[in-house]
Amino acid sequence: MRQSYSKPKVGRFMRHGVYYIGCMWCGSRYGTKCAGCEQGIPPTQIVRRAQDYVYHLECFACSMCSRQLNTGDEFYLMDDKKLVCKADYETVKTRGKSQIP
């Protein structure tokens, strides 16, 4: 008995009212992922950038105080892609703590 397999269709598809690019069967998406939450970012969504990383607006926040960071705010981008506002970074630095989350 011969079995036939069809290839997954890869292209643009809609799920829950949002267009994605990827595999229609498995739902994999080839696109930009948020550096904060690792979720996909639709191409029409407004984002914030820090160096080579892209964040949802709600994910672009200080990892210590959860304050939303805006254009022009000074912050530190940590090695683990977390963002720390300048005020929290300076406070921790002044107190002499060795670890910043």
C-alpha cells in the first residue's frame, strides 16, 4: 500500500485574525521575535529597538522597577537582553551590589 504525503504549505496565512508567514500546519513563524518575551511580532505592530534586539512596546520596560521605557530614556541593555533603567542601574551600582537582574 502506497502512502502519499503532502508537503506543508509555507507562506502567508491568517490565524486568529493576524497574518503570519510560516507553516500553515505547524504554525511556525518566520519573523521577528520579541527579545523580552520571545513571542512573534506581527509586521504591523509598533516596536522599540535596542541595538540588534526588537521588543513589543509593553516588553520594553525596566526589569527591576517595571517602568515603561520611552524614546529618549537612558537605560542599560544587559547581556541577557533585559533592560534596566539608568536610575535603577545607578542605585544598584552605588550600593555595591554585584548582580543586576
